[in-house]
Amino acid sequence: VLLAVADLFFRLPSDSDSRLRMLMVALVLGGAFSLTLIRSAGWGNSLMLALQLAAKNPGSPRASVDLGEQYMLRAGADPTSEFYAMAEAEFERGSMVPNASPMPEQGLIVLAASAGVPAKSEWWDRVVFKLETRAIGPQELSMITGLLEMRENGLPIDDGRFADAYLVLSNRVQMPPSQYYVFGDHALRHLKDEALALDLFKRAVE
């Protein structure tokens, strides 16, 4: 747009009124300044940016997760907060987007755990189903490792259902030895399942 306007400016006869030239320059600069203000207002506010990106890309699971996380931050640990309901609704919407990763379900589980609310069984069921049927990529790996890190930092999640999820991952892809080890450590400390822990530790050695 600016190139087109600049071309019109250069096509003005050389003897044109200088005030007209100044007006055109002012209009171009004013337009650019206004667009910059609008963009900076959006990018300068994390919630506003997430809303804009989700509205622009309703079929993007990543945009939906980002928006849900912004709502979750504002809800704090209060399940009665309006933002809590908005976060849950957005994560649910994102989880149903075609080809969505398990990241929205992770958001739902973390949202509930942070507020002391039991996670719905169907959320874990969807996590396991997606891990069983989707190609395993960075999002699937980061979802599991992220939950494990939060669990070790004290987030109260269902350890049994979490083990169901990381065992699917362990059986589908070959991981670094350290990953089998931390899963085994979880099984030993949180599930008290020595047999499962030993199996995972053996995989790490192998």
C-alpha cells in the first residue's frame, strides 16, 4: 500500500503545489504511524495478542493453547473465576481442532490441578488416545516432559493416569536413556511400583 501511494506521489507534476506534496507525505506517515500503534497495542499485551491470533487462526491448536494459558494465568488458582471457565472452554475447543496435539489436554489437566479440582477422566483418555494414534513429535514429547517437571515441582496430578501416558510414549518411540530413567524414578517414588521402575531402568541401561 505504501509503495502504491509513494508511486502516486512521484507521479505528481514537478510544478504541483508543494502543500499538496506535504499533505501526501503527512498522510503516508500518519497512516504508517497509526498502523504501528495498532500493532504495538496488540503485541504489547499478551492477552490481546493471544485473542488476536486465536481469532485470526481459529483452526490453530497452538493459538488456542496460548489463549487458554493467558486465561489460566489470570484465573490463578480460583475455580470460581470467570477466567477459569474461559480457560477450560478454550482448551476444550482447541482439543477438538482437527489434528490437535495433546497440548490442550495438558492445559486442562494443569488448570484443574492448580485449582485443586480433579481432572476429568476423559482428558486423560484423550491424551492416551492421541499418543497412541498420532505421530510422535516435539509437542507430544514436550507435553509429557512438561507434566513430569510440574509433577516434580509439586503439581498434584493423577500419577497412575500419567504413567499410562508416558508408557505409551516409551513403547512407541526410542528415547534417550535419561528419559527412561526419569519415568522409572516417577514410577518408583510416586507409584511405588518397583517392577515398572526396574523395567524402565533396564531400558535406560540397554
